[in-house]
Amino acid sequence: MVLTYPCRSCLVGFSCFWVHCTVYVFPGVGLGASVCGAKRVTDRMLYIAAKALAECVPDDVMARGQVFPHINTIRQVSHRIAVAVVQEAIREGIATKVSEEDLEDLDTFVARKMYYPEYVPLVEKGTF
């Protein structure tokens, strides 16, 4: 069965569910796997990522029938998913880049590795 949820951000009839899963889940999985040096991405890591995503949906949002957190929280959601993926990679013994020091605070370890899109202006204001 294919789930189809037309919404404002997708074409009517397009399977928005899978698009939204991709938007939320894969950035966190990729971040988590890369920062810990996972030898591979396992099925269990994908399950853990989906579970972490579900835990990011507040009860009041779920009560309104929404199954994904608001897009404004994407960075926090990606961080939470990445931490869960790192924890699973460590549990499975496939993490290669996590030191004992990093284990003490995985939240900070992952946050330090996140990309922050801060752009320097190419042209100074008032020069054109």
C-alpha cells in the first residue's frame, strides 16, 4: 500500500510521506554515521533514526494529526537523530571515530561536527 498525503509543500497525489521521511531522517543518519566513522549503516540504525524522529513530535502536534515535527526544528531533529545513530553504531561496535572523551558527551560531540550555514557577504553594503 502506498500512502499518499497531499500537502501544501507537495504536488497533490505525490507520496509526501516518503519525501518527509527523507527530509528528516537521512540528514541525521548521514551526520551520525559520518561523525562516528561508522563502517556501514545498518537496518537497526535506520530503525533507531525513525524512532528518534517519532520522539521529536510533540504530543500536541501529534494530537492535531501531524506525524512530523515542524520544519523549523529540522536542525534539532537532525541532531537528535544523529546522536541516536552514533549511540547505535557504538552499541554495534562499528563506530571508528569516537574517543573515550567524546563518549562522555555525545550531544556536544555531534553538535561540534554540525555544519552551520553562515555566509559572509560578498559585497559590502552601500558599495553598489
